[in-house]
Amino acid sequence: MAIDRVEGSIGGDEGMTVRGGCLCGIVEFEVDLPFTKFVKCHCSRCRGATGSAFATNAYVLPPAFRWRSGQDRVARFDLPLARSFATSFCRECGAPLPHTTRSGREVIIPAGSLWDDPGVSPTIDACWQSRAPWLSDASDLPTSD
């Protein structure tokens, strides 16, 4: 999946830090905003990696990302057939976690792993033509709490 870099930055207040981690709480990290990109990707690889209709990922430069705890509990999988596709997850609970791109130029952060609101939403639906045929428009569905 190739996503063009968005000019400028995306995210809440400049200098704001958001926290995140895994489902069981063993792994924690923090990210300095703004994001360089914020993307919903519908490609088959992202669907397979998340088990969902799409992956929602934020991107930052490496200096904006820090592990706070549990980095040794993070496992990484690099898809051998792909030039640049990888995922990371907690070894305890399996929750998706951030990882550095193979080039080392960016850190990809699964948006669902953020505990704090970054104050922005994704700016693009990438690989839209590859979206799951069963994907429905959320506005057409009843809601439930």
C-alpha cells in the first residue's frame, strides 16, 4: 500500500502528547502530535491484519514516538511476500501495536491502540477499490450502546 504524504501535519495541538497501549495494559507508549498521516486503508492485507473492514493507522516520525513500558512484550511480523508490510502486537493479549517501517523513516500507530483522543480523524480512505464487499455505510445501521 502506498500512501502519499499529506502536506503539513495532522493532529491535535502541536506539542500535545497522546498515550496508548495494548488491551492487557502490559505495553504502553506515547506519541507527540501532530501525525504526519492518518489513514483508513481498505486493502486485503490491512483487512487480514486487523480482522476488520479496514485498518486505521496514524503515522509519526520516530522522534515523536516512545515506549513507556513492555517493549520486550511486542512481537513483529514482516510479511515475507511484501516489500513493506508489517504488523506488531502484544505477546500477551495479541492487541495490535505500533511498529517502525522497514525503512525506519516512520512509526505506524494503530489508531485503536490510542487511549487518548488525538483530536483528529483520518484524512483519506486508501485502497477504496479494494474495500470488502460486505462493508456497510455506518449511517445506514441502527445504533446500540
